[in-house]
Amino acid sequence: MDCLFCAIIAGDVPSRQIYADDHAVAFLDIAPWHRGHSLVIPRRHVVDVLEEGPALIDIAPAIQTTSRLLMDRLGADGLNMVMNNRAVAGQEVFHLHVHLVPRYSEHPGMRALFRPDPAAGSDLDALHAHLTGAV
């Protein structure tokens, strides 16, 4: 199978993992829209939420735990959850994933969600260390 996210789960492609459990993995997005933008993916390969099976239910605890981690550790004022299903909706990696995008009062609203903060990806290693308690 040629799936980037399956390769991340297998450890064949490095990631900045911030959460993992038996059903899901969460890691920092390498091209973040805002500081802390992360992805939550199921460990098993599921193309999108429209496939049969309860994949979204399986990863719900990871979504909630990772959302709280991002809000608490980053001092975010809000958080968007975004999921694209199928190419026409903007899905680029065909393995179910939920974008968790912490939001800050200086860039409020839905329109600002899709205008990435250029500084958001400036030091992903330091951000990863902060989120995982490695500092």
C-alpha cells in the first residue's frame, strides 16, 4: 500500500507525534495553517469517513484528548476541527484524518482559518517538545 499516513504509523516516515493510543495517532502538520495545527488519523487504513465502519467513533477519544492538549499547552482561544472527504472536497491524502487547528484571538473567524499564519511552522521541533513535555 502506498499511503503516507500508513507509513507514518509504521514508523517508516518521521513525524512529530503528540498523542497515540490503540486506535489513533496525532502529529503536528508539516505545513500548519496556525500554530499547533495537528492531524489525528486512525491506525487502520480507512480512506475517508464515508467508508463503511465506525472509524470516526474509533478516533473520537484521540480527537478530544489531542484538542484539550493543544488548547491547554498552547493557550489557544478556540479550535477548529476540519475533515475533507474525497478529492473534490480537498482531501489530498486518502487516509481518514481530522485537522485540529488551534485558534488565537489575533486571527479570529472562519476566513482567517484558511489564511495561514506564516510563522506557524517556523519551529516545529520546539513546538513538538513543548507539547510532549520534552522541554
